[in-house]
Amino acid sequence: MNDSVFLAELSWPEVEQKISGGAAVFLPLGATEQHGHHMALNVDVIIPTAICERVARATGGLVAPTIPYGNRSQPRSGGGPAFPGTLNLSAHTFSLVVRDVIVELYRQKVRRIVVLNGHYENIWPSVEGIELALDAIGRDADLTILRMDHWEFARPETIERIFPEGYPGIELEHASVLETSIMLAVRPDLVDLSRALHDGPAKFRPYDRFPRPPAEVPPSGVLSMTEGSSAEKGEWLLADSVGRLVEIVNEEFK
Amino acid sequence: MNDSVFLAELSWPEVEQKISGGAAVFLPLGATEQHGHHMALNVDVIIPTAICERVARATGGLVAPTIPYGNRSQPRSGGGPAFPGTLNLSAHTFSLVVRDVIVELYRQKVRRIVVLNGHYENIWPSVEGIELALDAIGRDADLTILRMDHWEFARPETIERIFPEGYPGIELEHASVLETSIMLAVRPDLVDLSRALHDGPAKFRPYDRFPRPPAEVPPSGVLSMTEGSSAEKGEWLLADSVGRLVEIVNEEFK
Amino acid sequence: MNDSVFLAELSWPEVEQKISGGAAVFLPLGATEQHGHHMALNVDVIIPTAICERVARATGGLVAPTIPYGNRSQPRSGGGPAFPGTLNLSAHTFSLVVRDVIVELYRQKVRRIVVLNGHYENIWPSVEGIELALDAIGRDADLTILRMDHWEFARPETIERIFPEGYPGIELEHASVLETSIMLAVRPDLVDLSRALHDGPAKFRPYDRFPRPPAEVPPSGVLSMTEGSSAEKGEWLLADSVGRLVEIVNEEFK
Amino acid sequence: MNDSVFLAELSWPEVEQKISGGAAVFLPLGATEQHGHHMALNVDVIIPTAICERVARATGGLVAPTIPYGNRSQPRSGGGPAFPGTLNLSAHTFSLVVRDVIVELYRQKVRRIVVLNGHYENIWPSVEGIELALDAIGRDADLTILRMDHWEFARPETIERIFPEGYPGIELEHASVLETSIMLAVRPDLVDLSRALHDGPAKFRPYDRFPRPPAEVPPSGVLSMTEGSSAEKGEWLLADSVGRLVEIVNEEFK
Amino acid sequence: MNDSVFLAELSWPEVEQKISGGAAVFLPLGATEQHGHHMALNVDVIIPTAICERVARATGGLVAPTIPYGNRSQPRSGGGPAFPGTLNLSAHTFSLVVRDVIVELYRQKVRRIVVLNGHYENIWPSVEGIELALDAIGRDADLTILRMDHWEFARPETIERIFPEGYPGIELEHASVLETSIMLAVRPDLVDLSRALHDGPAKFRPYDRFPRPPAEVPPSGVLSMTEGSSAEKGEWLLADSVGRLVEIVNEEFK
Amino acid sequence: MNDSVFLAELSWPEVEQKISGGAAVFLPLGATEQHGHHMALNVDVIIPTAICERVARATGGLVAPTIPYGNRSQPRSGGGPAFPGTLNLSAHTFSLVVRDVIVELYRQKVRRIVVLNGHYENIWPSVEGIELALDAIGRDADLTILRMDHWEFARPETIERIFPEGYPGIELEHASVLETSIMLAVRPDLVDLSRALHDGPAKFRPYDRFPRPPAEVPPSGVLSMTEGSSAEKGEWLLADSVGRLVEIVNEEFK
């Protein structure tokens, strides 16, 4: 019908052909979460989807529909639930969705699955979702699942190029230079740098407080800073992620 | 940032402004399910999303991210799980996702919610998801949730215009003239009529059989027929749905 | 002990003998739900149980205890939860009961199961209960489960005989002519036609509203009408259901 | 309609009147479980239902539909799952059913509930079901729930009259003299003393073994003995239970 | 490293060696529950752990970490939730913990498991936890699980020696002579007999009341009496339990 | 009875007095997980319990029983499930335990709770457990819960003193110098440095693989290194944790 790598944009006979040919399926995990005054709420959906699209194209794979709601946002990593528009799933619900999709891919005879996560708080519930799927499928199954977080693939050289004065650390990289740059590269229409507040970086206490978190999230919701973001830097980061992921896929699924 | 009606394409201050102004939020419920040789698997995502987009634009509302995986496809209504590419959630998982999103919208102070469903098998689990949300929120809350299935809004006159020789019934309208026409209107790139098999309509026995369903689903996965589908008819149907839904929203949320 | 077809009225050695002889087991699904001023709350229990009893007698089967509480009644199909006496299970609870009973029947070496439903809102949770049972049992098991709703078996000729002026449709057939007639045939002591209000038929809007449903359910709880109900018509309907079900059982389980 | 005390045999306006008059609702908890060669599988359904019927009649109450499937039968108390015909629910499923029914009764404005259990293994899951209902309803609600097991009400004098040579203890009273006598009093058609094996009483080790229980359940499934059972003794026991329960209801709900 | 029988006090190579040698694993089930004015809240943790330790030492087994929180305390058996310091798990949570630990022991190739319970209200949820584990593992697995309650092992002679004037029954033996004596034997530092109130024994009505239990629990929380408790009697009871359990282990796992 | 700060070592009147005086309750979260050839499996239990004990003593608080089983160990952070003796809970089970204990503490009128975690994989399920507790309690409750991981409190100066040649990073600090030193300070009997293999540090790929993880965990299970561990360093680390936590408690609960 078309040459889309998105599974849901193909007809079932096209999907059948791809799967029977051994195509890997990429499952992007997103979230609907505040990303500052200057970006849309779908950053964690856009970025892993864009990376999966490029890697799938390079490796003959398919991209399953991105899960658009993520596990509960926390103040120290994503601003937390108080920001308008942040819509969370509970961890158990999120894990069940991941479980069901993986079990279904397995039932559909997919044996190579890459789960690419774009939202910090999804890390552990996605691990649990995979574990629950394996509880159902059996752990001696002829199946390989790789799970990863896209921000792990930025090469040290790239980080140095982007932060010549020192990297503030991934913990604060929420709605900051890395995410903003990638968004400028793939969906500049969803970024408006002129609205960025410069009220960060956040200095968090080393603990969580419930139900009233400490007032340390900057009012903007940006945990670090946005100055210096650019589409060019975004392309560097995408090149790192896509390149590394293509290598991994080729090595693991050869 | 932009004039999108999609909640996830706005920044959090934009969402905050919309919600505090009383905007209704539309939640489309989709599925990833076979729709014949001639259409993509995302028909149940595309159609309710398109309707919600138009209604939200007309009424000042917001469209939350579409749930892209639906409740288990059944042979008599959607071909069933045997078709490659159909990826199902269990009913409980699907209901929990609906519950969590509704509870979150309520927490975000949204008081007018429209759940628009595009996948037959989602009907009951979406009812349950809303019930579970109300179990958590409380049933005397200041909140109105409308739940509907887009195919309920085709006017009898339109059905007659489309099927001058008689309507085969909504039960068989899976991947058939209605859905195909709407897809031709909104995403013609995901339809290829030249590939449509003409092996329907399905004649189902009046019962379900598990785990091996009767062999009555036509090989194509189309339950009724596709001849006569056109973008023009799709626009008639969209006009019906959008028009009726705008009326309902104006009446219920005035 | 006796010649009952009800499994629970036999001793275990009698059940053992029946099962080892290949007897099919019928599981009726009921509800405790308002059925107008003129009928008891157990209509959805009585009718499928009566049909199962007759079919089991004709085919050498056994009838398992009827599940007497059903999935949440909804305004458009059963009047909804506001009517006194309506006692609902949540969908998940109902599905787990169905799952557990099916898994137990399988463990007891039953390989032919007929799930006969008598309550509209049970349709989807009973499908899910069977799916959950198969998730546990395995889908390649030597087992056949048929699931059906008793109102599917009325022959068009019978419907025409009963409604010479046109059938209002099954959606409104709650506590109306069909159910009332069957009750008059099997449990006339639980019907008092003199109390029937004639405030229907209901005209529903094509959507659900929560938590406050539209005020469209007729005060009586009867969705359509009761005039013309008779035990004779009830027997016609029972004959249709029993006859068709005997055919299905003989064909599917031969 | 009729003067039944069974809630499900009344119409909704009749139930409404009863509830608004402060009627207590009795919920019998049963099971489908082997009860020897000489009795039907529904002993645990019949007995608490019969007691509730009599007490409701004496006190103006209503009897809700008996839950006909019980928590997993165990070898030391009911013979265990190996006996044909025993159909169990898991503890969680059983507790959820109890929870849902209690929550619904409360929603229907019932404030006096008596849960009368007839199956040993239901004791704890029925406690949990009530606790779960109170977790949902709130523990400061204007509501009283009494939970009891019918065998607790046999007066010592009666036990002595029945067992002049000493009481073997309630642990072994499965399908034995007490249950058999009550069944002879209320449903003699479901008892056939001529088939009773006299292979008891069981001598159990003081522990459980899984998944293969010790071979100590007598082949008949009768844990103690049946000699000396009679309808007369059954009436003594019923009189004890009904009398004591009427006292309790009058005292607790005055 | 050391000669501990506590699994968690060994290094993994030491555990590996034990398991590959066929060691049985003992899982003590405890609770955090009031035990009168004169004893600490951890009585139900201390006693089964102490017994398991001795039996494991005698039989070459290992003791897994004791589950320190138990199923909801009830007034008639443990004083109930109203006593400060009593911290309960719900039955489902408790069963899931037991399930998970058993499944993990099986995964670790342990094939001989003894679950020794020290808290009355844990009886049924521990049975359910084992059943759930077997649902996951499969019931034809090469595995034996024994489940027992430590108070079942007191020999009649010992009970007679301890209660020369008659045994009040295990139901009331909460924080009374048996438990107090064993605590005096194993952890005298957690007992202060001078603080014991002598307000028992409790006389319970033969039913439960929710949410406000009858005021029949003695203010002290001791259900029976403490006079006559001594470390010597505690040693008698421990000798009974340990001796009997060693016999059982040797017989069942030979 | 005694001056223990462990809640379970007190009688209920003692606990009552403490709670009514406003005592904070510390809940340590542990695990049963391999920690190399040279340490016992209970490191993640011992360390947070020891810190809580000291802080409770300094601030007049109470220590609730440590949860001794943790969320599923993963290869990149704890060696993973393949090591003998590692016994995991699923994330949902672990979260439910945390939820239940917090809800119970709240019910017992505790309003100041510190959850101190000692196992990396518990981070997210403990967040979820607290969120679930607040879902039940309500988020406007008069209650403060602090959640923290003990390794966050090592001061940079201390880390520098311990690793003069550079800190390998907390990710690899499993069974390595930090944990080994603290264990040498508090439970030297559970450490045997002579058995330490020196096969680390681990070099992990930046992704997870299921169900067969990459073979990158060093055979010993030690992720980093153990040389240079000492009780003295352990005391430095404990002093940091205890000191910082006392400050936090004093500040947050003043």
C-alpha cells in the first residue's frame, strides 16, 4: 500500500509478509507530560517514535503504535503530576499494557522486539511489563526482547560538544537542551524557544516527599536549561541514537 | 505555540488556559486491527481521532491522545485475533487505561469529557473503564462524561443514500463501505481499493466458538463489502457524526 | 439419586459418570436486575436456566449452577443501577467468575462447554472470562466452548408472529414482550401483568452519560412494551431457542 | 406479586418498599462441592439458603441470591478438588464477588446485612470480601454487617442429643451426620442414605500437602460418618440455627 | 561464611551448594500484631522463625526470610485492627507475597518447601498463596510443599501438663499461656509478665460484626489468660513442635 | 518493656504512647539478593535497617519491620535472577505490600513516615506503593511521607576519601566497596573478604536483554570491586547517612 515502516499504516497481508521475513518490531514508549513553556506535551512520544522510525527503515523493521500515556510523572524527574496537561497511568496499568502488547507480538510470531523508551518514569514499569509477558510466554521461548532508553545512546563526544562547559547530568535533562534540540530537529513546529523561561536548573533534595512535594521544580517545568538548543545538535543526538541502535539490532538479531 | 486542538501538541500553559476556560476533552478509543487487504490496521484510530479533531475545533475543545490498542478483536465483529497485525489488549487492561486517563483528566480539573470509540469490541470495556473511574472519583462529582460509538451517528437518510439496496447492518460493517469511505475522505493514502477482495459478506452463526472460531470470516477480513466506497460518501458520514456530536456537546455542556 | 440434569443436584459419582461419558456442561449466566413492575428481578436467571435445562435433557448434558449476579446494568439496556434491587458485579469480577468456573470444568475433564447468557451486559465480560480461561488453559487445548445469548435464537417467523406490526428491536426488549412471554411460560408465579405500566417504549439518545444518565428510562423500567405477552408466545420462543440449541450442540459436539 | 422473601423473586417496587422499611438482607454463601455418595453437590447452597429463608420470614428480611460457587475446597475440610463435580473459585474471585454484592446492597440503601456461610473454605474469603467492601464504602458508614457460619449455632444440648457417644468435631463434619440430617429435613430428594459408604471417619495429618495431598480423604468423600442421620435431627439443628439467628437479628438490628 | 541456617545470612555460593544438595527450605509466616500488655508485637514472627531454625538445623535445611506482616487481624482471633501497632496486609497482598516467594524458590530449583505459619489469620491466605503458585508452576511439577500452623503440634500430653484444669481451646490462645511460654523460652527480653492484665478470657459471640466489632475483646488484648506461663512450658511446646516437624520432614522428604 | 526503637519489639501500649507523641515511623525496604562470594544475601535488609535504627534512636522514632523481599533483581543493577538465593517479588506485589503498610500506619494515626530503601530495584515500586496508598488515603490528608535511597546520602567528601582515584559510579556499587564497608561496620560476621573474587568491574551494554541477559555480570556477582573495603569507611558512610537523615527528619517534621 505504501512503504511506511509503521505497522499500523500497513494492511494485514503486508504485516504478515514482514513478520514472516523476520522483521524486528520496535515498540516506542511515550508519555503525555509537561515539557516547559516552550515545548508540547508529546516530547516523550515524538522522540522515541522518530528514532524507531529511522532505525526500522535502516533495518527492515516495523514500528508498533507508540504507547502515548506513561507511568506517573515524578517531581524530581519530570515535574510531577501538578503541571496541567500531564496525564499519567499507574505503574500497574502501564506494565499491563506493555505485557499485553508483547504477548500479542509473540502470538503474532514476532521473535525480535525492541522496546525503546522515551520517558524516565517508564523505565521500571517497562521492565516489569516485559517480565510479566515472559511470565506468560515462558522464559525459554525463542524470543529476544531488547529494552532501552534513548538517552543512553548519546556518545560522550557528542555530550562534550553540546555541553562544552560540563554536562549537568541526565537526571535534570527534562525539557532541557537534549530534548529541546531533538524536538527542533524532528518537530520544530512543536517548539517555541521564545517562550522558554530560564528559571532552572533545579536543585533537588535527595529524597521524595508525598503527598506535597518540595517546591523545587522550577515554575517553568524545565529542570535544567534550554539555552543553546538547536536543530543541529538534535541531529547529532539522533545520529548517535540511530547509529548505535542500528548496530545493536544488527549485532543482536543477526 | 500553535493552534492545534490536540492536547499533546500544546505546552502546559496553553493546556492550563484551555481547561480553566472550561474546554471539553475528547478521548478517542482506537485499536490496531486488520481491516482487509485494502486498508491499514489503524482505521479504528484514524476515524474517531478525525471526528474528535473536527468537533473539538468547532466547540473549543481538546483532543487527548488516542488509545491506539483496543480490546480483543472477535471473529464476528473484527475478524478476530488470527489476522496478522491485530494486536489486542485484554479487557481489564483496556478498562484500566480508560480509568486512569479519566481519573487524571478529573484531577486536572477537566469536568466535561467525551469518550469517542472507534472499535466495536471497546464498547463494554470503555463503559467499565468509566465506571471504574467513577468508583474512584465518586459518583456525585461535578463531572459529565459522554461515551459514544461513532457509527451511531450516521443519519438514516445517509445510510439510505449509501445503501440504496438495503443496509447490511452495522454488525458486518467492519472494513466495509462505511469505514472505507471515511478513510478515503481522511487518509486516502492508507486505502488501496484495487486490493480489496470481494469475498464477503460474512454469514455468521449466532454464537461464538472458542478456542477455534468457525471458519466464517472471509479470508480478506472484510466482513461485508467494499464496492461503492468513496471519499464523498465518507464526507457525508463525517458530516453526520461531526454535526451530531457538535449538537450533543453544545446541548450537554451548555 | 435422581434424574436431574442439574449438576449440583447429583452426587459426585453421578457427575463423574456423566462427564466420563462426554456430557456437555451448560453454564447459564444470569443477573439480579429490575424487570419492570410486573416481573421479578430474576428474569435473567430463570430464562437461560430453563433453556439449558431443556437442552441438557434433550442432549444428555448437565447444567452447572447459574451465576446469579450479572455485569453492571446500564440505562440503555437494562434500566441501569438506579432501580432498587438491581445488584451488579463489576466487569472484572464477573469475568473472573466465568474464568474460574471454565478452568474448573476443564480440570474436571469436561471438554464440551456451552455458556448461555441471559443478560445483555454480560455479553462482553463473558467473552473476556472465556478468553482469560483460555489464557490459563492454553489455546491448543482439546476443548470447545460455545458462547451465546438466548435472544439470538428466535426465528424471524416467530418474531413476525409475535410482532405482526413490526419488531421494536432487541435493544429495547428488556422486560418487554419477549421476556415477559417466556416468564409466563416457565414461571407465571413471578409475573403479574396487571401491574405492568405502559409507559414505554424508551427513546434513547445514541450515547451514554455518566454519572447521571439521561432521564429516558421509562419510570417502570420496561424499555419497550408488555401488551400482548402470553405464555403461548413464550413457548414459541422457548421452542425456537431449545430447538436451535439442540441442533447446534448436536452439530458442534458430534 | 407474591410473598416470597427471596429478593430476586420480587419486582423492584416491592424490593424498594422492603428496603425503605429497613429490611435486613441475608446473603447466603454456598459452594458446589462433593458431599459423599449419598448427597448432591449443592448441600452448601441448600442449607444456608434454607436457614436464611426461615429467618427472613420471621424477621421481615430479604434473601439475596445465594453465591453458588465457593472458595477452593481443601482435602482436610471438604475433600478437595480431586472429587468430580467440585467447582471452585479462587479466593480472590470469591472475595470480589462478596465485595461487589455488599457494595451494591449499600448503594441500594440497605444498612443491615447478614452474611450466612455454608462452606468451610468460604470463612476467610468472606471476611476479606467484607473488608474489601468496607475499604470501598468507608468504615465509619452507617451500616452493620454480621458474618457467621451456620454450624456455629448448634446448641451444645442438641449436639449431645445427636452424638450421645461424643462429638467427632466440626472439622470432620463434612457430608456427615449434621449436614445429612439438615438435608433430610429440607431437601430429602437430594439424599439417598442407601448409597452412603461407611469408610470414615477421616484421620488427617496435622498439615496440608501440595500439589499432591495425602491419601487420607475416605474414598466416599464423607469425612466423618452418616449413620444416625435423620430429618428429625435436621429439624433440631435448623431450629437451633434459625432460633439463634432470629435472636441475633433482633438484638443487633433493633 | 558462617554456619547459619538462615538463607539470607549465607552467600549465594553457599546457598547454591545447599540447594543442589536437596535442602528443604522453610518459610515462616508471621505478623505484626498486638499480643497483650506483656509481650511485643512480633510474637507471630519470633515463634515460627525459632521453630524453623531448630528444625532446619536438625535436618540440614534453610530458613527463608520470615514474612513479617500478616493477613488482617480479626477481633475473635487476634484482637483485631483497633489495637495500636497491629499492621495488616490485605488477604490478596499476603497471598501474592506467598505466591511470589514459592514461585521463586521453585525457579531456584528448591523442590522441598515447608511453610510454617505463626498467625491464625494467615491460614487461608497462605493456602491461597500456595494454590496461586501452583497455578503458575503447574500442578504436576516435581515439588512438595507442606503447609502447617505451629500450634497443631502440641501433643495432647503436653497440653494436659500445661492445663491440668482443662484447655480453653486454641481459638482463645492469643497472647495467652502457650504463646507466652514459648516467648519466655526463646525471647524472654520481649516478655514482661508483670504487665500482664488478667482481664480474660474473652467470651465471643459466635459471629463477626463489621465495621464495629462487638466490645468483647478484653482491653488487654489477651484472649485467654497468662497465669502459669513459663519458659519451661515453652520448651515443652517447642520440643513438641520441633520434634514432630523433624519427623514429618524426614518422612515426607526422605 | 525495653527501650527498643523497633516497633515490633514493643507492646501495643508502648507503641500507642509513641504514636500519640508524634513519633515518626521508619519503614526499611530490603531484598534477598546475591551480594557476591563475600557477603550474605541480606545486605539490602541489614543496611537500611541499621540506618533507620540509628536515626530513630536519635529522633525518637520507631522502626517498622523491614520488608525482606524486594522487587525483581535486574542484571545491570543487582546481578539478576540467575544467582542462586536471589528471591524476588514482582513489582505489583511489592507495591501492594508498601501500600498496605502505609495505609495501616495512617489508620494507626501515624502522620510522619520515612521509607528508607536499600535495594536499587525497589525505587520505582516503592514510589508506586506510596502513590497507591495515597490513592486510598486521599492526597489532601494530614500526612507526610519521605522516600529515599540510603546511597544518596554519602557526602562528596566521603566518596572522595573512599575513592581517591575516582568513583566508579553508584550504578556499579552492588556488593562493592560502599556496601561491603557498611556491612563490615554493622555485621562483620556476614562478610568474609577472603572470599571476594576480583573479577569486576562490570562493563554493561546500555540496554537490557530478555529473557537471556548478556553475559556481562562478573561471575562473582560483584559489579564493581571490593578492594579497600573497611569497617572504618563503613562508619564514615553510616555517619553521613544517619547525620543527613536526622537533619532531614528534624527539618521536615519539626
